[in-house]
Amino acid sequence: MALNIQNDLGTTEDANSYVDGAYYVSYMADRDITIEYTTAEEIAQVDGALIQATSYIDTANKYCGEKLNGRDQTTAFPRSPLTDNDGYDVEGVPREIKEAQCEYAYIYTEQGTLQPNQNVNGSVKRTKEKVDVIEEEVEYTGSGQTGSKISYPIADNKIPKAFICGGSDGYFVRA
């Protein structure tokens, strides 16, 4: 799929990214991480990671405001009205969203996914084994619920809390 960069008006048809490959390569270079982006295979890998990262951003949270162009807008940003953590109005696609996309794209290239299948929420609290008539029991700390949201601190913290009005998967972030 071709990379279609959303503009600050939210009018890019079939937009699927907030940044292009050059922005991503430059952003990562500023963090002393080299991203190869010259061969067709490298370009396809980076573009795919950027599209995955955009999809993750767009679905990971319930954002404040409304899409600038309603249902015709294929990305979650730009939004209006939207303010940052300091109360300043935000116009266009926020820098913080572009930076978060770069961080999520890097995670995607390293892990191959942004939505790993988690079967257990918590760590092992206790194990019990019985040798005769083979029996095994494992108890976990935490709720034991499946499908919990994975935390990616560097990327997640790029998105200002003021942008988030509610979470997905039952998480409530801010009223």
C-alpha cells in the first residue's frame, strides 16, 4: 500500500500516515538510530511500519474534539477543538502525534507487531506441580484478563494526556 501523508487540513484522500519516510529517518537519526531507507525493500518496510503505527495511534485512544473533516477524514488527526497539556490550541497534525508515530513505527519494526496476543495480565505468583497423575497449576498476579492494552512508555508518553478524552478497552483516562 502506498504511503499517503495526512495534511494539516485533514483533506488527504485515503491518508494512512502522519509522516513520510524522510521525517521518520531524520527523527530516528536525531536519537542516534540509523534507519536504512534506500532500496525498494527498505522503503516498503518503513512505509509499512508507518502505516501500522498510524493505525495503532488512531485506534488506541478516544481523542478529544472531532475529526476536522468528519467521516471523510481517514485518520484521527487533525482534530478540533484540541488543546495541549498547557491549554494552548492545537492546529493541524500535532508534532507530538508525528513523534509518537515514529516511536511506534520503530517498535513495529523491532517486534513485528504493536498488538501482541497477551493471554495473561500479570506475572507468575505461584506454581504447583503434581507428579503422580500429572497435574499443573499456575496462579498469576493481576486481573488475569485477556486483551489488555500493551504499554509502550516512550511512544505512549509522546501523546499529551489533554488529547485523550477516554481510552479503549474500558480504560478511562480523563474526563
